[in-house]
Amino acid sequence: MTATPTPYPDTPPPLDPPLDLGKLYTARLHAARVRPYLATALFALRTVESRRVPTMAVDRYWRCYVSPRFVRRTPVEELAGVWVHEVSHLLRDHHGRGDRVARERGLTGPGDRLRMNIAADFEINDDIYGDGLARPQGAVHPGRLGLPEDQLMEDYLPMFGLGPRTQDLAWLDCGSGADGLEREWDLGPEGADGLSEQQQDAVRFRVARAIEGRPGDAPKGWRRWAEEAFQPVLPWRQLLGAALRSAVSGPGAGDDYGYGRPSRRSAGVPGTVLPSLRRRPPRVTVVVDTSGSVTDDELGSALTEITAIARAVGGRRDLVGVVSCDAAAHRVHPLCQAGEIPLIGGGGTDLRSGFARALRANPRPDVVVALTDGQTPWPERRPPCRTVVGLFPRPSRRGYEDERDYVPRTPPDWARVVVIGSAP
């Protein structure tokens, strides 16, 4: 029998073992079982093995960078908690919010981003653990600094600074998905397996719907997030809704005569039944500008507005039609699901054909809503129905008025105009 040779003292240490995907995915499955409303988001994350991250970290494109050493030394139950923690940063848009806070408050240094990461962790960790989900070792809690619970990242930021009480948190790094600052290990926008903004919004929408469907299963923080996730947060959405409600409730919009209830004037005409004027649900046609000057994000916003318009008319999707229009109008599509409406275009812009197509519909709409960047000719005459225009904002073109193809962005006076994304 040959003895096993003893390695020389200067033998280099063995390389780190590869990432234990079996253990990592078992932990994710456990997380999905105990937090089923987050399952869509958990399985949307793309795993990337990385030896440069301290634990697990995410970027704004929904990639999850994982340290093999961290997975090896962490129990499955705690790994499940880390999965939920990291995907929470992305669902709550901490990267986008971190960028906005940095611009608004002039927070540019790495220490500021560390404070954002800590504040974002406080927002997440105050109520997501328990009920089958183990708290990972080292998870920070607002009570650690004597701070209240149930606050947002933006609220926590001014409540503490970096100092003796936070010096042992210098290791904390949940990645650019937690604070918006790109890391050296990030694959960036051109890297593989990232999610587009539209895909990210689709994931958030499904999670919010899952939480709203079973509200008793989610902690208070998640219920609040689901309520606010796709609610209007800027005044322009309220203005657009108010403009639409004003249009559909005005005289002549949705009014018709019927015999379902006789007119009160019938009493003055014995033997005659007179029809009464009754309000029926209004019909709305949405003309969406699909020209090449409208971005994909704006088209995604248009779909969101179409859903809101259906709610404004009582949830009757059968009363809402959609026309996509660039230089020519396409057919009117009935609204079934906003995500199923084909927005066809990409050429020049002439919404006159879109208005004409909308008004040829049978029955004719009571209200036409145009969602556009405004770079279009407008109908010369007022349409025979109420009109609301939602304008996608554009930078000023002052100095270009003499260009041959320049078209003023201001719609005609007969339209009720709301600038989408305008500040208060």
C-alpha cells in the first residue's frame, strides 16, 4: 500500500470551488415557497458567478452576482433570506431612487452611496423576515441605530451619518441595484441576460398583482409598495385623469335617449310615452403616436395610460379603442389587455389620419385621447367630440423655428392639453 505523499509547504492553496448552483437554487426555491408573491421576481433574476462580490449583489438590469465562498459557508435558510433581500432592492427601484436622491441632494461620494445602501436595507429589513424566512447573519435593522421602522430610504438618509456606530458596516455592498452606483463587476447595459425596462416593469406589475390578490400574506411594507407601485406619483397623471373625466361628463358626452325609463314630461302628454335622456358609458378612442420620434419608454407609458383610461370610464374595456398612427393610421383595436395592443409605426408623423380613423369608427367615440410628442400637423377643424391631448415632453427647439420641417408642439386651442411628466 502506497502512502499518500505529504504536500510541500510551498504548495499553492487550492482554487476556490465553483459556485454551488444546486444549493443556491434550493435556497431560491425555498424563498419562493415562503414568499409566493415574490416568485416571479425571484425567478426573473439572472445569476452571475463572481469572486469580486463580498456576498450577493444585484445590478439595475436584474443580474444577481454571487460569491461562491459566501454560498458555501451560508446555510440554505439564510441564503433564501438573501435572495428576498436582493430582489427587494430591484422591485423597489432603489437604483433609480438612489440616482434621483444623489442629483437632488448632491450626494456624490462613495460614503454617500454606502449610506444609501444602508438606508435602503433599513427600508427592506424592518418587516420582511420571519414567517418561514430566516434573517441572514449581518442583516442591518433600523433599530440598530435607534431609528423608527416603516420608513423609506429617502426618509432614513438624513437620520444618520457614517461614524463609530456604522464603521462595522463598511463591508456592506448590495451592488448598483441598491444605490445606482455602477460596480467594477457589473456587466453593464450591453452584458448578457439583462432585463429591459419594459421587462422589469412587467415583473413589478405581476408581483404587485400577486400581493393585491392575497394582501393578508404580505407584510405592511410590501402592501404599501403594491398600492403605490403603479399609482400616479406625479401631478400630470392626476391632470390627465381629471381632463378625461371632465370630457366624458360634459354635456353631450355619453348622452342618448331611451325608453327604459319614461320622461317625466310624459305626464303632460296623456297617452304618449316620451323617451328620457339617459347617460350611457362613454366611448373613448386613444390615438397613439408611434412615429420614429417617440421612444420605447414613451410607448410603454402610453400603454399604462390606456389602462388608466379604461378605469376612468368604469372599467369597460369594450368601450375603449386604440389607433396607432405615424404618417398613416392603422385600424382601431378594441382594448382587451393593454399589453396585447400592437403599436405599429416608426415613420413620420401625421395624427390627422389618426383622428380621421378614430372618428370613422362605428359607433363614433364620445372622446378622443391623443398621446403624442406633439411634432405633428393637427386637424384644421375641431372634431365633433371632446378631445384630450397627452404630450410627451420634448426639449425646447428655440432657434429652429425657421426649419422647413419644424412643426410647433402646441396643439390647437380646442384640445384639453396635459404635459406628461410635468413637474408640479
